[in-house]
Amino acid sequence: LRPLDILRLSRTSRDLHDLLTSRSSEHVWRNARLNVEGLPPLPTDLNEIQYAKLMFDTICQVCATHCYSVFWDCRVRCCKKCV
């Protein structure tokens, strides 16, 4: 699987969310990240889930609308309206 697949799976039910966002599932996220060719390495200040959300999610972290802008210096995905 790829990180976006795991993100989507984690949103399908509370049980899957709890399982996939637990610390013990970090290897799942790491292996998914390694399936993406050419992806920059994991930044030292982010965990696997945070990195996956910034890289692959398309949801503004402020208003939850679709967006494609990531502000890497701030580590936030944010639409133009919320900027």
C-alpha cells in the first residue's frame, strides 16, 4: 500500500483509525512511505503519520476543504482562503 491508502483506511472506522494511528503501527506507515519512489526522506521533526498527511492528503488542516498547498516551513497544509 501507499501512504494515501493507509490514510484513507484509517478514516473508514474508529477501530481502524485507532489501530493505524497507534505507535505500534509506525512500521506500516514507514513501509508504505518506502513504496513511493523518489519521496524525500522523513523530516526529523515529523512522525510517519504527520509526514503522510502533509505529502499525500488533500485536506486543509484549518477548514477541511480540498487544497493542494503545503507550507513546509510551518508544516501545514492550508488552502488560499485560510492562509
